[in-house]
Amino acid sequence: MKRTHIAAAAVAAVALAAGGFLAGRHAGPSMETASAPAATQPGERKVLYWHDPMVPGPRFDKPGKSPFMDMQLVPVYAGESGDAGVKISAGVQQNLGIRTATVTRAQIASSFDAVGTVQFDERLNEAVQTRVNGYVERLLVRAPMEYVRRGQPLATIYAPDWLGPQNEYLALKRTGVSEDLLAAARDRMRAMSIPDSLLRQSEQAGKAQARFNVSAPVSGVVAELGVRDGVAVTPGMTLFRIAGLERVWAVAEVPEAQAVRLRRGQKVKAAMQADSSQTFDGELKEILPQVSANTRTVQARIELANAGGRLTPGMLLRLQVVGPTSSRLVVPAEAIIRTGTRAVAIVRNANGAFEPREVNLGADLGEQLEVVQGLNEGDQVVASGQFLLDSEARLKSVLGGMAAAGQAASAASAPASQARAAAAAGIFTAEGKVEKVDAESITLSHGPIPALKWPSMTMGFSKPDPKAFAGVKPGDTVKFEFKQGGAMGYELVTVQPAGAGK
């Protein structure tokens, strides 16, 4: 009896094995059977479905080869159905040289660099004029941009109109008239702009003086020379214009996008373009209220101390405008993959899987980038490794063009007219049975879809609206149209009972 039971068990095992082989032979032509248990044993995890981790939307009810990528489908077990990404063993990670970095917060000053040109501080300019008719008897400073000191004689002016008032004053003084008359005569000469120093010379010499020297009111350079020897002068005529050099302006052209960060009183570090070792401290004084229509820039006027006279007009300076410090979320620049239209980071989840995540970037801080949206403090991102090179190519498909690539590949094997229609419209038609209806999706068991090289499978499709297809219920046999998109990767366009419209 015991031998009979053993023989019966052996026959049953062979029958099961043969049945499994025949079931594998009759599976879809593009699905390859993977080594997975046929039934869940006690203590083993239950497989919910299989999916392509690079296209996580479509779900498959059996293992095999992905219709999207040249890789095997990955099982999703009960308890981890919400996990996303690709899991890589520790050994493979080491072989690939994967290195991760942590997303952190840093105190960053909103500074930026600019180039400025040194100009005279026009508030230090002084005009030298004469208040009498006369002529230049002798010119002592003969060239523009010549440096002068305060009190230095610039020219000798002969003013014959001043002889008469001085002679009258000297005559009154000799006759011994009262002090009131002398004071009135002095006031008259001051009204005619006769310098007190010239009057004292007349009193000492005992005769009127008509020659006087014009002196520099400040130290600086002669920015404007308006006379020559022998030239006649008139009241109000500008003979010289002296530009002070104790302070200078650095005028910078700031792009309009950065001008919104400018504030009066901001500290500025300046360095000579020709010699970066010579630095100066300055302060932003004015933001000129005008935007250039050609360059879309705003002029910023920065005041720099120039006691040593090292800065001269026309000199180029490299400026660093220091803004307020703020806390920012930063990530290493090498961890960001730029696909042209978006920026992506590879994030390692808590379960060890890697997933792409689109991020919005802020300021470029050199070796770091500010992250405005998409990452959280403490996230682990891939910073280096050959995995990034492969991810960049895959992400271009995952984040924008996977469906278009699939359509182009399927067009080679489908009839020419069907391939052109699918590529042009991006809408595919199939028939299937409704398995489940949710608020956001409908799960359908459908037959093969040659346009996408899909075998028969059960998968979920997103609904364009929670109220869409209200009459559809589980068990219905329907004809449906769908397109790439939606939360599950593919979205339904129309759903109607099978045979409708015939």
C-alpha cells in the first residue's frame, strides 16, 4: 500500500510539470516565462503583479519580458505595492561605483558677480569760474587730466574793471573818513567779487591790484580745461572743472533678472581686472531707474573709497555684490541630470530602490545647486557612478518620450497604414473585459495589441475624469481606446460595449 501511494505521488508530480510546460508554451509570443513559483507557499511573499520598473504604470499577471525595455518584468509583492524605482544589489552598486550625497540646507548669501567701469564721482566735481570781465594773462595748468592739489594756482587773470573800486577805497582811506564809509566801500567790492586777499594786497602796496590767481578748490584732476593764454573771460564763464578722486563710482550693468535682488546699502567687493590682488570695499548707492532696451540691463552705481588714488576712470573692476543670507536647500551639482527641458535627480528610497525624480532648480551656487521643489532635506541622491550614464538615456524615455519610442518601434512590424495612424494620432484600440472599476482607473483584461507589441494581459488604465464612463461595471466586455498619459501610464479615451457602432 505504501508503494502504491509513492507511485501515485510521482505520477501527479510529472503531470503537474507537464501541465506547467504546456502552459508556458501557450503563453503570448512576446512574453517569456520567468522562474517564479506557481503557487505561494506558506511563509513566502505573495506576488501581486509584475511590471517594468522603468514604465511602472502597466501591470502584468504573469512574468516574462517587458514589451517596453529589453529586460525581464519585476514582481511586486504584497506589502510593497507602493514602492517605485529599481532595486540594485549592494555588490552591483559597488561595481558600478555608485556614490550618494545627502540633500542639505545651507546658509547662502544671495551674491552675484558683475563687471563695473570706474567713473568720476560727480558729487565731488567743482567748477572754477570768474566773476569779472578780463583775460587770461598766464595759464599755469595747461593740459586736461592733470592732477592738482587744493589751493594750487591754476591761472593768472587780469581784471581792469576792479581798478576803479579799489582806487576809490584807497583814496577814502587816505583822507581819514569814518569807518562806516570804509565798510561800505569794502561791501561794494565784495559785491563785485573782488577777493579779500586782493584787497589786502592793495592796502599793503598802496595801489590798486588788477591781477589775481585762480586756485583749485579741491584736490583732483582737471576734467575740463576751458581757457588758453590770452583768452578773454566774462562773468560766469567756467575756466576749469576739477574732479575729486577721494571717492569714485563703479558703474555696473546688471541683468534685469538679477536687478530685482539689488538693494541700496548692499556691500560690494571690488577687485581690479588687471590685478585681482588689489581689492576695495564699496557700497551700492544708487540703482538708476532705467532699463536698457537693447541689453535689458540696469545700471547700478557703487561708491568706492580711493584715498590712495589707485582707481582711475575707465578702469575695469570685477564686482561681487553681497546680498542677505538665507537658508536654502542645496544638492551637489553633479547629482543633477539635465535633459534639456527638465532636471532630474536619482533618489534612493528608504527600501533601497532608486527612482528618478524631477526637480525645480534655483540659483547656481557653483559646486552646488539650489533645489526649489522635488527634493526634501535628508534625501539621498546619486552623485556619481556609471549608473548615471544609463539613467540619463532611460530618463529621456521615462519622463517624456517612452510612448513615442514604442510607437516608432512597433511601426516596423505592424502594417504600414496602422503604424502611420498610431504614430499620428497616438490613440490605440483594443477589446477586453472589465475586471475592476475605481474612481481614478479601470482594470481591463485585453487581448494582444500589435501596435505596441503588447501580449494579452490585465492592466489598469487611468480615467480622464472620476465621473467618466459611469455606466461601465465589472464583467462588461467592452471596446476601448487609450493613449499614453495619466497617473498609470496610459489613459482611456473612450469605452463602449463590444459590438457597439457595428
